[in-house]
Amino acid sequence: MALRKDKPSLEQLIINEAALLSFLNSENLINVVEIFKYKSRIWMFMEYMDYASQEKIILKDKKSRQYSEKFCQWTLYQVALGIHSMHSQDVLHRDIKSDNILSNSNGEVKIADLGFSAFLTDDQQQRKTKRGTLNWISPEIHRGEVYSKEIDVWSYGCYAFELATGQPPFCRLDGEELVHAVINTHHGQIDDQRWSSDFQDFIDKCLMKNKDERFTIK
């Protein structure tokens, strides 16, 4: 099936992501080492993060929860720095989740996969296109409303919830049930025997249904 003229090709998306990462040039975003075209394929080489994604760390310890709250604080702080570096240059990530957060044995934590990212401009400080992964998408996107930087804070809160519980909010739901829950239902409590009340409060502030009441990353 032919691509629509207004739909970018996979090649263009890869080139755009590499250009965006180079433009942002942040130590909390994954670094592109080289990109070139060879035998009709685009090859993009990125810095090696030997601990892979946070999703693998979360899934590995899903039952035992071996990592500490200090580990959660550290990785959330590093991710917040990455989001701040994007927001300060008017870029939305639009797909913050554990699978797109990489770490290495040096303790570095970096955001990857800017394929859904978008620029904000003076003329367009809000977007409306539905982008992201369902369990990490904010209520305003599900409602079809315009949105801005606060959507990344919601996804960031879902990631914090993942760290505490091993899964994003409403993970057992899909379709209309999931959308209804994200819009109308509280995301749930984390284990108060395992995690501090401050951690619960932090997650709650990131996952406020009203975007104007949500934490900001500045």
C-alpha cells in the first residue's frame, strides 16, 4: 500500500530523530554516534547502554523489588533532567516509558526513542495529534484535547508508578475500559510498607487528571 504524501517514511523518521538528538545535545538523552545510508538502508549507531532499558530492570525484579527507593529517586531525577532539556527547547517527547529509558554500568540514565517527539513553536504552543503508548497516554490526549508539556509529566508519573509496582497504571485494561479508567479513575496506591508516603505523593502529583494541577519540570 502506498504511503500518503503527508506521512513521513521510516527513513525520514530515523533521520529526523538523529537530527533532533544532535540539536538537543543533552547528556541525559541518548547520543547518536553516526548515521549513514548503505545499500538502501539507514544505519544509526548510538552510544552503548549496557544495562539496556529500565523495563528490563523492572521486569527482572518484578516480584522481588530488589532495587531501593534511592535507586528510584536517582533514575527519576536523571529522567527529569532529560525531559527538562527537551522542554527548555520546546520539544515534547510524547512517549516517556520504561522501555525508552536506558541505563549503563556507570550509573547513567538516558532517554531514548524520540520518534514521536514534536517541536512547539511561537504559533503552535499546543498539539492535538494522538501519539504515545496507551498505558502512558494522559487523560487530555484520550479526550482529544490540545496538549503541551504536561503530557510528558503524566507519562513520567506512569514511569514512577512502574518503578514502584512493576507495571503502569491500569495495565490489566485495554480499549475503552482503559481510556475510561485513565480519564476517570484514580491510578491506585503503591505499597506503603515498601515505599514512603513522599513517593506516593510524588506519583499522585504527576498523575493529576487536571493538567493545570500536575507537577511541572522546570
